[in-house]
Amino acid sequence: MASVSLQWIFTVMMVLIIFQGVCVMFYYTTDTHFSRDAMNKSLHLLRCTKLRDKFSVIKPAESIEFKSFTAELTDLMSCPYKFNETEQELNRVRLQFCCNATGSLILTKRNTAINQAIPYEMRTKKTYKIKADLHSMLPEDIPWSGQRLGRCAVVGSGGILKNSSCGNEIDSADFVIRFNLAHINNSDVGLKTDLVTINPSQIRTEYKDLETNPDPLVERVSVYGNAPLIIPAFAYTFCTPDSLRALRVLQPIRPQQPVFFFSPYYLGTVDRYWKGRGLEEIRLSSGFFLISTALELCEHVHVYGFWPFDIDLQERPVPYHYYDNLTVNIRKHKMPEEFVRLLQLHIQGALTLHLQPCSSPEADQENNL
């Protein structure tokens, strides 16, 4: 009996020793796993900090070596993003103080008088006198004066949006801005539109016989529902005749869809604001103007389709526009410079810049943060 008891005790002790060893091995293995994860996370955050610091000080006028730029940009866009309410409010206050989109974004009966001489944005000695018939077609006031517009989506026409599946996300915004009568669709860019620009050159080249055959333009603008159309009629002297033609043709046919003219006073102040902060180009793009407007009027600004390069972050070729096969022309405006400014605003947390397909893991990670 004694030998059986000793054998039983010996077996139990061996089981306990083996179990203790397994527990120790599991502890150290698990601890090492956790330590490795923590170290990798710390290295990733350190890398993110360095990238943010680097892109925060890069000057838009500097030449960009594309491959190294996009490689680091891909890493940067995988970093955690956090909206910064302080930076957003700081940008809003600065833009409101200098430019005042709520009072001067467009020409209205309230801010423009009959016989007032309107200067051209691009510093010419010529002016345009607002006659009574034109004054009567101006809106009474700015529709969004005195209100915040919530979550805004500013949708550029960059080829990076092709096959992006961003339509639902864009349509979920409270206010959607589009440009140059860009084509819309359910899948990539959505359908919701609250403001869309028209380039006067589009009227001149695509709708030459507008007075005798308005149907093509009427059909084109009607896809945006009753969203207002906004035209830089007084950017250059040659913009005015085509802009006036569009206004005089569209207003009687589609009175429910207003046609607005950018105020050259507003465009001039926004232009000086950004050039005073180092942005060097003859004239800002319409996209950059209206992103500035959104920064002043919106609670949160999400920017899509602003990408000035001919390949995306995965080094796949992309067209200039998501709806055609034109090649990228960076000489028209200084798009890479504007892009760097947008990237810096993204790093500050003042706006959210979307560069990945909305169905991708990277985009999902960004949207859930």
C-alpha cells in the first residue's frame, strides 16, 4: 500500500511540475507576443510622427520627387487620423475674418448695387457696371448666410475617384459641392449635389449656339436637381459674356435652379489669403476656392478627388478626370502645390483628405477613427 501511495504522489507531483512548466512557457510566449505587438505599435506611431512633421513643413513650391513622395504618403495615410476641432475653428475664424463667405461669396442684391462698378478678380483696370436687368436676376441674399452646413463633401474630378466606390459615403454628407458640371454616378462619386460650378470656357466651347439651342445645357444642369450653379463671371474679362449668356438662358427655363456669380471681391481676398501663406500660382483653382469656403461654412470638411498625379498610391495609372481619359496637366494651376496645402490641413486635423478607395481596408480604418 505504501509503495502505491508513493507512486501516486510521485505521479501527481510530475503532473504539477509539467503543468507549471507549461504555464511558465505560455506566460513568456504570450508576454513576448504582447511586447512585440506593443513595440510594433510604438514604431508605427513614431514613424507617423516623423511623417507628419516632414509633410507639415514641406513647401508647396519645392519640387516633388514622385516615387519617394507617394511611398511616404501611403505610410502617412495609414496613420491614425483625428479631427482637431481647435485647428478647424482657427481656420474658420481666419477665413471668416479675411474673406467672409457668409456675406460675400456671390453677388446678391444685398451686397451689390445698380450701376456698381464690379472689378475683375485678375487685377485689370477694366470694371463691369451692374445694370438694372442683371441686378434683377441676382439672388436676394446668400442662401447659406448665418448657418453652419454640417458635414460637407467637396468632390473634385480627379481620376483617383474612378472605381473608388465612394458614392454612398459622399451622398451621406449634408452638403455636397461639385465642379465644372462633372458627371455623377451612384458608385464612385454619388448623386447628391448642393452646389456645382460651371467654367465659362465650358459654355464657350460646348454650348456655342446656346441662345438658339439651350436644350443640351438645360439637360446637363438638370441632373443636379435644383442645386445652384455658380460661375466665376468676373475672374477675367473674357469670362463675362459667356457667363451672362448662361444666366439669361437658364433663369427663365429653370427658375428653380439658381445661377450665381462668384463675387470677385471674395475670390480676390481668398487668393491673397493663401498667397500670403506661401501658395504660389497665378490663380487658385475653383476647387481650392470652394474648399476654403467649406472650411468657413461647414462643421466637418471631407475632400475627395483632389489628386494631381497620373498614378495613384498603388502606382496604378489614373486619368485626369474620373469620367474621361484625358492625361494629367499639372501646368493648369499648380495642382501639386494646392495638394500639399490640403495634405497639411489634413495633418492638422482641419479637414479629412480621402485618397484611398472607400471600400478598402485603409479607407475603412480612416472612416472609423
